[in-house]
Amino acid sequence: MRYDIARQPAALQMTDQAEVQPPFVDIPGLANFRDIGGWPIEGNNGRVIGRVRNGVFYRGPDTATITDEGMAKLRSLNITTDFDLRSKGQIEKAGGFTQLDGIERISCPAFPDGEYSPEKAAARYVQYASDGTAGIVQAFTDVLSHGAPACRTMLLHIASLSPTSPTACFIHCTTGNNRSGVFIGVILRLLGVSPENIAKEYALSDIGLRPTRDAVVTRLMKSPVFASAGGGGRARAERMVGARPESMLAMLEMVDRKWGGAEGYIKGVCGLTDEEIKKVKAVLTESEVSRRRSSSVWNVSKEYLTKLWESFG
């Protein structure tokens, strides 16, 4: 299956935003923290039959810079679980992890320790920073292949939650962009979100990371690992930390070819049963009828996203 890249917005151009707007959540000390809820779920005929539930699953960056106010805000969102996708060596290199009061941290490395050596990290830098989509899709394939146990852990936790009153969780890597985006993309596709909307969700990281983008790019350009991967200056560094919608669309095409779609990956590689997948969907989705009876969060989010795509597209 080939998804329509032409329907996607052009590469996002950063502009100043006066305030944090949905689906982003203002967490002091963290950039690019957002709710993955609100996206429409389509049936086989293309009609919207539900939405991804708001307030249950969030994504964001490493929490090392979070403030006390930010921790309080996380708890106010009813977040009880933090899934950390970073490898042990990467966490140690970063100076350890921040323990969040009242929130359980679950280590879910996307790569085992041996797969995050300087040499292998340099090879992935080349893939992330390459032109086109072939390189980054190979990097994303590696994330899904090595990270299947992490995805299984997250989904089984979600399946164990109450479908009527679930607590919230969030997933993070370093910047909350690529590794987080890969798993979020597959999970949203499992729920029935269209590839085009998943690509839009992924591309929101270009907006969310705007406050820290220059610092991340500068740090990357000074990295010996990046230099050993061919360097290439600022343009390659910016591609590496960017979130191009065509990259996500190409990844979803790969998942279709390689595993027969998101459900094929979740069942065949992550090992979930049909019943467990049913429970995941019960927690993370709501029907159109239920949604109309509950909040209007998505309406606000949808209005804001429409303005974003008009501005950046």
C-alpha cells in the first residue's frame, strides 16, 4: 500500500507560539510534551467511528530538566507510569534518570545495550540524517525489531487498565521524537487512525521541539559520534532531529509490507493475543457517541491543528 505523501503539509517552518496549545501540554521544564488522544478512528468505509481517548497516553522528552512545578503538573494529569525507551548506557551517559515523585518509571529500552555502541549509534546517525526516506525507515525498522519487548510491555500495561477510568501513562526517549514516534505511530495505526493523520501527529514534534531545537542541533554537531558518522554540518543535524511526515508515511508502508500492518506486528512480533489487543483498544479509544457525551477537548485541538497546518503548510 502506498500512502499519499502529496496530501501532507510541507516541511514545517517554525514560528513563535504565544502559548502552549492542545494537543501540547504545558509541563514546566519539558518541551514537546503532548497528548496522543483526539485523533479520529476510521472504519473500513473511511467513516469516522470513534476517537483516540484523551488524557490516557502522552509522549514527551527525557525528564532530566523537569521542574518541581512540572512534576506537580504530571501528577495532576493522573499520570502514574513513565515508559523510558532509552538504553542503560545512554541513561548513564546522560547522568542518570530523574525519579518522578508518585510516578513509576519502567525501563523499556528500544535497543539492548549492545545495540547502542558508539559504532552502531553512528550508523543510525547516518540513517536519520540522510536525504529521502530510505535511511530513516531502516532506522525505524531497527527500532521496531529490537524494541518489540518494549512495545509489548507498554501495551500489556495499557491492557491491564480499567477501560472506564484508566490512569494515564507517558512514553519518552531523549527528545520525544523518533523512538517515541515509531511506537506511537504503530499504536495509533492499530487503533484505526489513518496514516495521513499519524504523519501529522509525528510532524508536531517539529513544533514541540522548537524551544530546544537549536541547542540540540548545536550539541549534536559537537558530538564525536555524529562526526564519525560523516558530520555534514547543520543541515544533516537538523534532518536528524526533524520530524518529516513523509518519513512516518514511509515507515507505515514498511510495516504493511513486512508484517502485514500494525496488528500483524503487534501480534506476530510483540506477541499480544486478540483478547489483549481488544483490551488495549477499549482503554485507548472511545466511540463517537461516548465522545459527544464527554468532553470537547478534541474540538479545541482540531481547531488549533487546522490553524497550524494553515500557517505551516
